[in-house]
Amino acid sequence: MCTRISRGEAMEDIFIVKRCNKIIIHGRRDGEIGHQPPDAAVWYRIVDTRTNGFIGDGYDLEEDARYFCQQLNARSQITARQG
């Protein structure tokens, strides 16, 4: 499940950051009886609002996702102006 957490400064932003839940499953080796329980964590993804598709592999830090998202939006605005 993903939750929208940010939209850039301009209303015409195409790319947004979404906070997503992830579960980390710990494996066990042959012969091990017990294993650690899964860990709940979050990660961040860039979403193209035109297609609802994800861009890139995702980010562990929100700051990294926001930085890349801002760069994508800036590039898309330049391309739109050159038209």
C-alpha cells in the first residue's frame, strides 16, 4: 500500500512522492529451527500521475525521493515550455 506524501510547489507537477509500506522477511538456512519475525518498514517511490506508474527502483530515504522527484518535474516543465 502506498500513501501520497508530497506534491511539488507547482500544481502542474507530473511526478509525486509516495510513501510505501514494505515487509522485510528474514530467511533461514537449512537446519535452522527458528527464524526472526518479519520487520515492518517504509520506502518511497516516484509516481507519474499521468500513468500511475512508478519511476525507478524506490528510495529508502524520503529526502532522496523528493530530490529526484523535483529534478524530474523541473525537466518536464522545461520540455513542456520548449514544446
